[in-house]
Amino acid sequence: MNDELKISVSGIRGKYPDSINPEIVYKFGLAYGKFLKEKKVYVGRDTRLSGEVLLYSLISSLLITGKDVFLTGISPTPLIEFIVEKDRKAGGVIITASHNPSQYNGIKFLSSKGTFLNERENKKLMEIYKNEKFEIKEEPGKVFTCDKTTEFFEEIYKNVNKKEIEKSKFKVVIDVCQGVGALFTKSFLEGLGCDVKILNEKPYGVFSHDPEPKRETLKQLSFNVKKFMADIGFAQDPDGDRLAMVDEKGQIIGEEMVLALSVTNILEKKKGPVVVNLSTSSIIDDIAGKFNAKVYRTKIGEVNVVEKMKRVKSVIGGEGNGGVIFPSVHYGRDSFVGMALILEYMATKGKKISEILKDFPEYFMVKKKIPISSKKIPVLMEKLKETYRKERLNLLDGVKIIRKDGWIHIRASGTEPVLRLIIETKDREKLRLYLEEFENFCKSYDFPQK
Ligand code: MG
């Protein structure tokens, strides 16, 4: 895998110290200080070991541009989004590489709306960064500390049936993978009356397994859910915006059903449009169909989903990778919101999670990351468009081939130097055939396969 710094609508990401280091962070801090009109900036980080050295560099650069820095400490990305959204007169920066392995780090930049910078804002920030049009203020800013954890938890509790969840006294196993959840999730769930067993709590920042919450990384969680006879198991990514789960039998449910359950819960209470990204499971269309709710699909990236949600006044949305966005709390993917909505659904239905899931249609999905040089990506995309030109295509983000019995979506990742392949079908055999078809396509044009 190459180590280039990735720049996208999800911020910047790279390997420490080669492609992301104090020098680069300092320059980005100066650029953001110039970009942001507001004087106040909330700054937090995830648990990564390189987080502290990058944090001091970032603070220094923001102070030089005259910003007052409000340190939130090690914090979930959704908590900082929440703080910035409620403040309305501040920016926010989070030092995190989200679901990437521990040797990576990065920065997520927020606008004063509390959401990630959109394409236009991102372009502006990058222009300042590249042209080095920085502004050094004669009087530097000041440093403050800030803790809004209680307000954040209370806002989530307020938006679910807390009493009903408390009555259920759920036993929950949570795998925080040495990420920010290690400092927040136990108390969050205990606030909902749960009996909590936490996995991979320490040492902070040294991840015991691949920290991306997906099927392949949930085996330890599954084992422990059975061992402790828990009602459900959750897994969070290192900055706490994504969530995956296993049922009470230890069966791995994965991350796509997190959004499906959350959408069902909200639509049962309140009708309205749903917004998801192009790679999200078709199960969302089935669920929305039952409630006569419209589904909008966007490009991949939280801010793309959020901006559409605001435009269409969506009641719930998110990304199928376990990112639930519930605007009543704030406009950002939030694993804490996801846990609360799923527990609420279990509590109000009075059913075990496996029983609830029985009523949902079954889809088969495969997600693959294919390492590829960035130069080869446009060539591959062109070949795809040409080869499948007679089929139903969606070209909003990469190439999505849509068929009656499933779909294939291929796009360049914004956060890693890889191609992302997602295939979903209604039967298992079709999934194998679609995957084989894509592999044959790659072979015929001599594209790498792993
Ligand atoms: Mg994340």
C-alpha cells in the first residue's frame, strides 16, 4: 500500500510520520485558521499514539492565526460535531484516522454548522493550504478546556424512550478496540440502565484487531456475547462514528443492519424521507417502501448525505457502513445514537434482537478493498463504463451497475489508496457469480487483484 496523504471530503489521512506529521498538521492548522471566520475552534482527538504530537502542532498553528482553542480531549467525532452544531459560532477539528489502522492518523475539519467541509469548502481550504496564504495575528489566541459529554449523552437520552430501555436492563458487550469508546461507551450505556462488559479497553490507541467495525473483525465480540449471555454486542470504530453488532446468539449481524434497524425505528414513529449513500444496502428501500417513505441516494461521504438530508428534511439517514445520522440529536454519523436507537427498538418491541431481525429481508453483500495506484483508477472506470454501457448505470460516484437481482458498485476510496468494491445480491450464489464476473473483468484488462 502506498503512503500518500489522502485528501477528501472526510478530511486528510496518512501514515505517521511519513505522510502525516507535525509539520503538515501545522500548515493545515494555519490554513484552517485562515479559512474559518469564527474565532473559536473546538479541538479533540482519538486515542492514537501519534495524536498528542499532532495535537500540539495543531493548537500552536490555530493560536498563531488568532483562534481561541477549546480542547475537548480524547473525544468521539460525533461529540465534537454535536458541540460545534449547538455552539453555532465556532469551528471544529478532530485529529483521527477514523477506522484506519493505528499507524495512520488524519484530520477531520468541521464547518461552523458542525458538519464536515463540503466539496466547495474543502476546495477553499486546500487553496489556502497550497498557496500558503496564511495570516499570522499579532495577538495569539488562548487555550481553554471544554467538556460537554453530559449534555451530549442527555441529548441522545432525550430523543429515545429512556425509561423503556432502562426497564429492560439489557446486558451489552461492547468492543471499543482501544478507541475513544474506551472512555465514553460504558458510562453512556450504563446511563441507559445496561449491564456493560467492555472489550479491548486498554492500552488506548494500540488496536488489538483491525479497528474497522465490519463482519471480519467481530469474532471476539461474538465469542464474548455468548460467554456473558448478553442481549446484544456492539463494536465501534476508533473515533466512534461507526457501529456494528452481533445478536444474542453471537451471530454476526454486521454494520448494514445497524442503519436498517435505526431507520425502521424512526419511520415507525415519524414518516419522512430517508437519505443514504450509493453503497448502502437495498434493504433501506424495502423498509422505506413499507412506510411509503422516499429514499434519496448520494455520493459516499458523510457531508454529502448530511447536506441532502437538510435539503429534503430527512428524518433519518446515514451510511451503510454503520453510520447512523439522526438529525434530532445532530447532523453527523454517531455510534452512540445508533446504540440508543437499536436498544430502544428492542425494548419497545419486547423481543430479542435475533427475533426482530427474522422479519427483515435477507441480502448478501461483499465489500472488498483492492489496492491500486491512483493513476490506474480512471482507466479502470472508463473500461467499466464502456463494458457495461448497455446496462443500468449510476455514475454519481464511481460506477454502480444496477440489475434486477443485485448491484455492483466500484469506486476509488476517499480515505485510503484503494478501490472499493461492493456487491449486493438477493441470493448467495449470485453473489459468487458477480464477484467472479468482476475478477474476470479485472484479469482481462490486467488490473491488480487481491
Ligand atoms: Mg470513524
